[in-house]
Amino acid sequence: MKKAVIIITLTIFAGIGFQSCSEGSDQSNDNVAYECPMKCEGEKVYTEEGACPVCGMDLVEI
């Protein structure tokens, strides 16, 4: 019985570990774009996070 509990526990932790690894790979996506939430410059998009050069608000991911 104790051996079965250990195996189940290890299986759960392994599943959590693999899931967290796959989620981390999504963050390296180079196709992320950012824009000003106020649309100060119309539909202009940026490739990096930062602040809008017109109003200073943080750019949001689209």
C-alpha cells in the first residue's frame, strides 16, 4: 500500500513538472506584439514591451 502511494505521488509530481515545462515554452514566442490601449498612434504595434511615446501608458500585449 505504501509503495502504491509513493508511485502515485511521484506520478503526480512528474505530471506537474512536465506541464510547467510546456507552459514555459510559450513565453519564448517571438510573434508577440504590443500596442497602446488608448490607440494614440492608431493601429501602430511594437515588438517590445514599454510605454507609449505619446501618452506614456504601458503598452499591452495583443
